[in-house]
Amino acid sequence: MDRDDQLRALMIVSASLLIVNHVIKRRRHRRWWRTELYSQRAGAKPMADMRLTGQFQNFLRMSPTTFEDLLRLVGPRIFRNRTQLRAPISIQDRLAITLRFLASGDSYTSLQYTFRVSKQAISGIITEVCSAIIEELKDYIKLPTTEETWLNISKQFEEKWNFPHCLGALDGKHVVLEAPIKSGTEFYNYKNFFSIVLFALVDADYNFLFVDVGCQGRISDGGIFKDTKLCEMIEDRTINLPSPDSLPRRHIPIPYFFVGDSAFALS
């Protein structure tokens, strides 16, 4: 076979590959963007139904007013423009899906039947909306940095719980998760399941003052606390904790403390 024949053969093979590739792509071309279940989403209004039946707060763990306030904050971050192919999932549904997931822990498969949104879309929505919530609300969790603020918290504990000199309650919460790949027993806790830990400090009204999230479930609350920014600031004396003071009708100075599984006395 001479050079011209080789070139012709190469051209034929190349053309054949292009044709086969085109046919395969045509065969894989979707005729529908959505299944019948998802195409009916426009007519389904679960949030409106919840309002009418008075079940809104039970469904999302917040009142309609609080939902609207949160939507106003995160809405611009999660809004999506309409395309020529299809209408976007509304910001109301995006927020509701995320809040329902956080409130109930429902699987993506369960949520897709409730909201008529595919579980593939839900997986992206929840991550996106959670990021927006963190960015908009992160300033609402503030660790006190003045002695006056700490004393106000102590006063609340004394008035509401009859517990003087308490500056906050510390504890950890194990959040169940699927074991990360190749993590071994890194996230396996003493309760015999895999988890990450939400470690928090709250005031007398259960408001968060400090939060540390993501530590491996195998680590104890004490071990987590020692590695937190809160512990570092206490040891460095940079958060202006009140000096020891006497209790009512007592004359011996008592240190202020945080209460948890055991009390942390602070001099």
C-alpha cells in the first residue's frame, strides 16, 4: 500500500470514528430533562399547604415569619436565573429543602418525593444553602469579650437556674455520619457509631456563644475542648473573664466557671 492509499485509509477510519461518536451521542441524548414526578413540581406547593394546615413550624422547626426573615437574608445568595431550557428551583423551595433536612435528617430520596426535586439536585442545594446560611448568620454567634457581658450571662444563670457564678454550659453532640473512605476507626465513637462532634458553649437561654464543629467522634469532649480557640483564649486571659467574687451572703471569693459534665474552675 503506497502513501496515498495509507492516507485514504486513515481518512476513512477517522470519518468512521466521527460518525460512530455522533451516533452514540445521539443515542444518549435526553428526550426529557425531568421525569413526570419532577415536572409536576410547579403545581405542588408543600409550603403553602403547611401554612394552611398550621403545620409549618412542626415541618421546618421555625415559624413562617422566621422563615421569611431567613429567606430575605440568604435569598440573593441562592437565587438562580431562568434558562431557555427550564425554570429554576425557587429560593423558597431551596431553603425549605435544606431546613427540612437539618430538622429531620431525612434522606435525599425521601426529600425528593416531598418536594418533587431530584436527589441529585438536592445534594447540591443543601450544600449551597448551608454555605449561604453560614455566611449570613455567622456574626450572630459571638463569644463575649467584656467582663460586663460575662457578668450578665452569670446573672441570667442565677435568675433562671439558681446557679450563681456560671458563665455558660459546655457539651458535645455526636452527629451521625457515614464513615469517610479509608478513615478506619478515626470517626468511630464510644456509642458505637461513626460521628463528628458539635462542641458548643451556650448561655442560660440556650443561645450559642461558641461553636466548634468537625472533630472526630473518637475524641472525648475534654480532648476537643483543649484544642479549641475558646480554651486558648481562656488560658491566655484574652476574653476578660470576671475576677473571683463572693456569693450572696458569703464572704469567700469564688471563681466564675463553665459547667459541663464536670465544672471548669477559672481563677
